[in-house]
Amino acid sequence: MKRRLYTPGPTPIPPEAVLAMAQPIEYHRSQEFRALVRRVRENLRYVWCTESEVAILAASGTGAMEFAIVNLFSPGDTVAGIRGGKFGERWGDIATAYGLAYVPIDVEWGTSPDAEEVASVLDAHPGAKALLTTLCETSTGALQDICAYSDVTQERGTLLVVDAVSALGADEIRMDAWGVDALVSCSQKGLMTPPGLAFCALSERARQASERSTLPKHYFSYAKALKNQAKDETPFTPAISLLYGLDAALTAMREEGIENVWARHARLAHATRAGAKALGLPLFAAHPANALTSIRLPDDCDGAALVRHIRNAHGAIFAGGQEHLAGRIVRIAHLGWMDNYDVLTALGALECGMRDVGMDIRLGAGVAAVLEALSQPPV
């Protein structure tokens, strides 16, 4: 059975990236490999919408988050963080692991705080050095208003640190124009490469903070990354084959144009939401991101069993809920190397799975809604 991947990481990999990774290994200090690193550096800055250097790490997305923490802060510093899902919680876990005082901004899973809520917390903790947040809370599919938070942090001289792990390349994020101070992501989501690469860029304001940081760092040193990447090298042995694939994937994104990449994801997200609603399934996130759609399931539906059945019987691999949402939602990603027909297939598989487990649906309703949504002019 052919399997189709609709998880919010890892995501499908375009053939040109797969083929690039199949080539023989190059020596990572050669002139040829330096040329590749040079292209990757330039294209990462393009996708990040920044003039800052994007540090390239052999790590996971969590490694990029930890990289941001150790380069920006010192023991005892206070940071605030939006905690409305699994990955908002992760910011707090990393911060406390390094001896920072963590002030959570707790919101119900599936929602995002408005700027006034964030401002209120920061005003109550004027010593907070940073706001830690996510562009898309992957566990819920909720989008956060980074532009509005930036206005709040800029007024207070607070650093804005953003986890764009699942949303980079799907939801609009303009690091420099929006005043983001640290932007982290990784390879296996919108960048269409296997897991194993992580990235972090720091603004000039964040770079100045990094010079004052006294948290321990060696492998995760932004200063080392800057020094070596200026020579088109990495401080330590890179994930060579993954960089071949990333080079091909970033080249494809550059050719499509980042605004067009965002627009494509917006179109696919709109169509997926229309399909879910046509099946009588409400969306879970109050402000859904374009990286994935989280769908609330009926109370009498065993969501874990449904996701498992769709995988085994129809070959579509969806993600279920995490923590207390396990069995209650299904998450369908339309992220990275995806097009209209991927969304049609996803909704068709969802319909078939729902029918198979005895749910009362009108077969074809979701697919018809997807087709209708895709036939409309761009929103």
C-alpha cells in the first residue's frame, strides 16, 4: 500500500532533494562543499526574511530552541513564555533546566493570547528579558500574532524569541520587518528535508545580548557559528547529506518565491478547513495556522483508533492529539511539498476512515468542499 504523509513533521521530501542526498559524501572542508554552504546560508536568510546569519546545527528543532536559550541569557534571568500547548511548554522546560526564572502566560490549548494579555504579564514582571513564543503551536494548530507581540516587546525593550519550527515556510514570518530577535526552526517541516538539521538567527539586539550571556555553551555557540559560517564552514562536522537535500529544497523554495510558498499553504489550509466543516467537524484552533489543521472529533469517537485505521486501511498518515487531547483531535498537515491533490486525498481518506468506523457522514461532502474551495480565487 502506498503511504502518504500528513504529519506536521517529518513531511514529504521532493525528489530533487532525495536525489541530492543520494550523491557520494563530500569532504566538508573542501571548496565544493563551501560553495554549497554559501548557497544554503544565502537561501536560509531569504526564507527567514533577514539579513542576520542563520546558524546551521546538526540537531533537532528542540536543539535550536536550546541554542537560543543558551546564547541569550544568564543564570537567574527572568523570561516570560506563552504556554498554550506542548511546544509552548517546551520553552519553559528548557528555560528552567538552565536556571532561568520562567513566567508562564497560560492560555487554553487551541487559543492564543492577545497583545494586551502579553503586555499585562510583561508589565507585572518588568525584569523579564524575553518573551518566548511559537508562530504555530504544533500540538493544537493555533497561530500566534507575532507582529502584535513584537509591538509589545519593542516598547518594553524585551527580546522576542520565536519557535517557527513547524510554521516556517507555511505561515508568513518576516524576521527583520517584524522585529523578531531570535527565530528558530528545523529541517523536517516546511524546509522539506529529513530530520537532523536545526537553525537559529539572532537580530542585532539579540547578538548584543548574546555577548553578555554567561550560560554555558560550546557546541551551541552562536559566536562560533558566525566565525565559521563567514568562511562558509560550520564549527563542527555538519550533517553533510542532509545539507545536500536542504540545498535542493531551498533552491526550489527560492524559485517558487517565498510569498508564493505562503500563498500555496494558505490555499491548502483554507481547502482543508472547508472539507472538515463540510463533514460536520469543527476546527480545534481558534486562529488556525496554515501549517496544519487540527480537527475536533465527536465525543464518542476514539480518535486514536480512527487515526490508526486510516493509516492501516487507507495509507494516509495523520497525527493525533497530544497529552489531554489524545483521542480527541486529528491533525492533518498540508506542509512543505504539498499541492491541491494532496489535500483532496487527505480528505478522501478521512471520509473513508470515518465511514469505516461507523460515523454518520455523507460520503463525498468533504472532498466536494475541498474542490469548491480550491476553485475559488485566492483569499
